[in-house]
Amino acid sequence: MIERFIMKLLTDEQKELYSLLFKEYKKAQLSQKEASKILGVSIATLYRLRESGVGISYKKLDSLGKNGTIVYPLQEIVKYLTQSNVKTF
């Protein structure tokens, strides 16, 4: 049900990429390691992007303390990958 709602918010290009990634990872939220692999950056780079307030939207689970599990919603990774493209003519 939630996946259907998410798909309505994406462009055709984003839907295709989301479907491919969802098929491979079989979940809608990815770990830092999985996100870094898809994006081709290190986990340390993801950390720096979070700390500087740029990059992909993320969720912090178990955030009662300072340390919590960081996950990246798959749709946010897809949006980042497709919206950061510069189109040339």
C-alpha cells in the first residue's frame, strides 16, 4: 500500500529506477552501506553530507540518544540520483 503511494509521487524515470532498486534490495529503506554503494561514495562522505545539511534526506531510527541507526528511504535516493542530473542539449 505504501509503495503504491510512493510510486504516485515519482516520475516515470524515477519509478523505473525505484522498481529496479527495490527488486534488488527488497526493502524501502536502505542502510548507510547500501546507500553508499548505490551512490558510489563512502559512508564517511554520507556522514559529511548529513552534517553539512546537504545530500539525501534520511531517517534516524532509535533516536532517543545521540547515536541512532541511519537509514535512507529508497525514494529519496532515487530522487537524488535523478534530480541532480544536469540536462544538456
